[in-house]
Amino acid sequence: MLTMHRQLRITIDELRYIAITCPDCRTAVTLDMTLPTPDNTGYSFAPSKCPVCFREYDSAIRPNVNQLWKLWVALRQIGQRVSFVIDLPEEKTAEAKTDTQIPATR
Ligand SMILES: [Zn+2]
């Protein structure tokens, strides 16, 4: 049995969206990092509360998402040279055939 080690590589240029999942109602909000900040203040990229249940996001979400967005903006200057790498589940393939037919020679 052969095992293929697979990875997905995403450059900073290709990384465009970030999703925040509300810990209360499980709504996932996908934000486009290329667009102006949702609160239009320019100081915060992440919204302060869930748009569905209106609960404030956990205090760890907003500042960390804001920092990630600021880092993304800075890294886009060298976007093709920096990438994220994701390990994908291993893919098992059929066992390699080891017996080969050798033509008979006379
Ligand atoms: Zn919610």
C-alpha cells in the first residue's frame, strides 16, 4: 500500500476571505479582506458582534482577527513569496504492482 502525502499551498495573494463563526448561534460570517473595514472606522476589520444574534464576539476574536488582517495587508507586499501550507488527509492508493512481465528471449 502506498500513501500519498498531500498538501495545499495558498499564497498570501490567494488568501482573500476570513470567516468568523459565532460561538453562540454558529453563524459563520465571511469577510473579504480586500474590502473596506465593516465598521468603516479604519481601525477595526472584524465586526464587534454577530449580525444574526447580535451577541458581542468573544474578546479574543476581534483583536486577533484585526491583527491577522493587518498582517495580511503587510504581507501582500510580498504576496507570492509567503504562503500557508495545509496538510490534507493521506490518500491511500492500491499497492504498486511488483511483478513485471519480462518478454521471453530465445
Ligand atoms: Zn450569533
